[in-house]
Amino acid sequence: MLLTITTTERPATDLGYLLRKNPARVQSFPQSFGTAHVFYPEATPERCTAALLLEVDPVGLVRNRRGPAGEGYSLRQYVNDRPYVGSSFLSVAIGDVFGSAMSGKSKEHQELAERCLALEATLAVLPCRGGEKVLRSLFEPLGYTVKARGYPLDSRFAEWGESPYFTVSVEGKVRLSQLLTHLYVLIPVLDSDKHYWVGDDEVEKLLRRGEGWLASHPQRDLITSRYLKYRRSLINDALARLVDEEDPTADEAQEAHAQEEAQVEESISLNEQRLGTVLAALKSSGAKRVLDLGCGEGKLLQVLLKERQFEQIVGMDVSFRALEIAKDRLSLDRLPEMQRQRIQLLHGSLMYRDKRLAGFDAAAVVEVVEHLDRPRLAAFERVLFECARPATIVLTTPNAEYNAKWEALPAGKLRHKDHRFEWTRAEFRAWAEGIRQRFGYRVHFLPVGPEDAALGAPTQMSVFARAKSK
């Protein structure tokens, strides 16, 4: 497998100082899985290219039992693409051979290490599980220009389609340490595999290498899941800590935006009407064990706790800060023991299957879906309607048409700055109808708040009831 890094910043040969590898000679570094070689195909003041060539010994890996676990039948251990394509082997070699450069340190030229340079990295063959779309979604948000050339499975048989392999170049004005770090993390993410055991130390490694960029990356969840080989406990740990690492003003901004929304709706006491309508729907369902998903600061939980019908109440939110506010609002530390046993707060994401959410009679999802990006909305649907699958689901979301009634809301503006979308009544019904068909629920709709003859009610609510098996 081959990685090249090129710069045209004059004098381009300073790349050798940053990598701490002399352009005038070839150097080799033994690895547990083969040998890494560093050499310079070109080295002039105008243009310099450093190459990292990794020779992997697949037979030696099998004989020494260092290869990937679960390879299946024995022949596959010897016949595979591991020696030829960019993978976690290459990431390990980058960390070993270019470790100083990746840390951003340079004995002779620290000022150069801290400068953004015109750099281009090319991977001769890189497996891109998910195709070019996933490849671009990983690198382009980091500011790179991406070039990708795909290959057919067999040029003689076009009907076989395209292979998952690409020749990939990423180009940008970045620090060398940033480029190496991004490659180190994202190469095994694109391969969606690792050749070694993934344990707790991999979480620390991911957070260390992802510092400053991973927490805000739009594909944060995908990167974390693939890097940690889909190990749920590790993923949840990493994501929880990444949320904490986000902009420290994010929670304050969220609270300010929520206050703006509350001020818009205050004139008609919409939140009280919304909570009352949700409570009525949950009570009429006969539910005794209830989830409040995306519980926020616990306003609905406070209402549910007053109703003796609900024997077990669980609130879940992705924000630690919101859960702390909910804990104070509910006075959990001062509740009588019988009351305290009825309610529980969970930290978790609605993007991932969670066994803790199974077995409940009903779930409330109040003003949550509009905060989700479209790809995350699909994941949320599976988590709630397919995996958790409560008998009743009460879901509310803003009616975009009603926004025209508020003078404080300029045309085209969403009620909350964190909303990713707001549905019209027709759009909401179409979405709910799709849920009904895919997941086996019945659904009916209720307006929440004062209805306008032309625009409908400010909040729209759907009540999903799980269809009985025949």
C-alpha cells in the first residue's frame, strides 16, 4: 500500500524537516506486520513528494496469529486485499514512522510545523465502504478538495458493477500534523475494519487524535462507530465525551434559542397546551411504563410524576447539562423513596439501539424530530419504531404553516435556530404514513393549540399505536 504527501511550498524540500526523514536516502522501519519504507520520488525547491510504502506479510500474519480475528475459512486468511489497500495497517505505520510530525513537533522548524501549507495526500488504493459519497462526507467538511477515481470489479464484465476501491487525493491548506491526523483516523473508517483488537484504549486514542475537529464533524457518529468496530459500549462512551468537548458555549446558546422559541409561543401558552395534550394521550393509552425521549429539562417528566397511573417513568437525553437541570427540577435527591423509585434519568442518544428502551408501554417524543438532520432522522426511526417499539408513541412537532401567524417570526425563519426543518401538515402526515407502513403501527393526528381555518394549529401531534400481530 502506498501513501504520498506532496507540497509546492517553497522551499518544498523543507517537508523533509517536518517528517524528519532525509529526502536523499531511503529509510526502512520494521513493523509487526511487515516493513514500512520512506523515500522521495521527487525533491526540488519547487515540489517535493514523500512516499510511505508499506509491505505487509499476510502469510507471516497468519502464522504468527496477528491477523484480523474472525477471518472465516482458512483460505481467506491468505487470500485477501490486506497487503494492497489502505487500512489500519497504514494508520499504524503513519503513527510509528511519522509520529513526531503528527504531534506537530519539529526540532529545527517549529514555526513551519505550525504553519498551514499547500499539501496533497494521495492513496494509491483505498477501500471506501459506502462509496465516493461517504469518502467526500468525511474529508470535505475538514476543508479538503477531494479527487477520487473508482474502478470496476472487472472491466470485461460491466454488469458486475463498481468495486469499493478508489485512488484518492485530498488537497488543502493545512498543517502537516492535521493532515496526518485526519488520515490516521479516517483511513480505517473508510475501510470499516481494523486488524487488531479494539478495546478501551482505542477510545482514548480516537479522542486524542480527534481533538479539535471530531466533536463538530457532521459524520461524527459514523466515524466513531466504524473506528471502534461497532462496539456499542465504546461508542456510547466516546460520543458522550465528544458531546462534552463541543463548544463550551453550546449549551448556553441552546438555552438562548429555546428561550426565543418560548417567547414566540408564549402568547398562547403553547407549551402548557402541548404537555397537557401529550399527557392526555398517554393516560388514554393505559400505559404504566413510559419513556420521555429527548426529555430536555424535565418539564414533561414533572407532569408525569404527578400521575399515579405511571408506575415507571424514564427520561433520556443526549445533553448532560439538560439532565442536571431536570434532576434539579424534579428534586430527585429530596423525593420520598417510593416516588424516587418510579423515575429514572438516562444519558443516551436516539441514534443508537439501546436495550434500556425496550419493553415500555408508551413513549413521548415532544418537539425532538425537527432537531435531527435527515440522515439521523432515519436512524431515529429505526431506534424508536423498530428496536424500542413501545405499544404507543406520542410525537409532536411544529406546524411550519402556522409560523405566518407570528409577527415576531420573519418569513421563512424557523421557530428555533437549532431546528433542521419544520414540516407542513401534509409533510408530517406523509412522514407518519411512511412510518405506519414500514413498522406496523396505526396512526391518528391531533392539533395542539388554537386552530386557524387556513393554517391549522401551531403544533401537530401524531399518536402511533402498534398494530396487533395476526
